[in-house]
Amino acid sequence: MAAAVTDLRRKWLGMLATLVSPAFPADATAALLAYLPFLDDIPEGAFTRRSLEAVVASNRRQSVPSLDELRIPLLAWWRDNQPEGAVLEGPDAKLTVLDKAWVRYWQIRRDEAFRPFGSSPGGRAHVASLVRERSAAAWHYIQAGHA
């Protein structure tokens, strides 16, 4: 992990520590910095003031969060707020915003190895069927190898 990225994450965790434990920010910072190796898979763009608000606001945070209590709202915020430009690679496709959302859904599920979650049975075939049914253009884009 690059030094600048690590510094950004350290600063973000330090701000989180101050917000969740204003009486003991140094202790909270030390505890949160132990999470750094477990956050390196999250893009740098996810560590913003708005994502910090999302983590603090989850469960009305009043103490140092566990790793899951930090990762889950941070990843949910990133999923909903990452720049659209990061979604598509390859030739400039004429996809609607909704088509791009289905491509992004495919990418997320693929990165998760198509694991089941909630009421979704998971599996590549299930996700492919869902994308094909909802957005033929997105499925064509995926099948062309651009996603």
C-alpha cells in the first residue's frame, strides 16, 4: 500500500476515533489503526468525510467500532457513492444509467465469487439470468468481455 494511501487511511481512522471516543481519542486511534491491514482492499476514494459520517451514523456509534461495524457501513457507502467512471472499462458503450448499474452489480457479485446473500441464492447462473432479464444491453456488454 502506498504511503499516501496509508496516510489518508490513518487520518480517516484518526478522525473516526475522535468522533466515537472524544474523551480518549488516542486510545481509540491506536485501536482503529490495528484495522489498517484489513482495509487495504477498499479503494482510496472510499475514505471521505461523507463515508466517515456514514460509519459514525451507523448504529449511533458511541464507541470504537469492531472491524465489521466499520467495514460494513463503509463498503455500503462506497457501493452507493463510488464514481460512475470507475464502473465501466473497455470501449465507450452506449449504456443507460440503469444498464451501468446492472454492469456494476455483475462486477460486485463476480468479485464476491457470486456468493449467496440475503434471499439471493447466488451462483453465476442466477446472477447472469437476473442481469440478462433486466438489461439486455448490460448483458451484451458483459458478454463482450468489457466487464
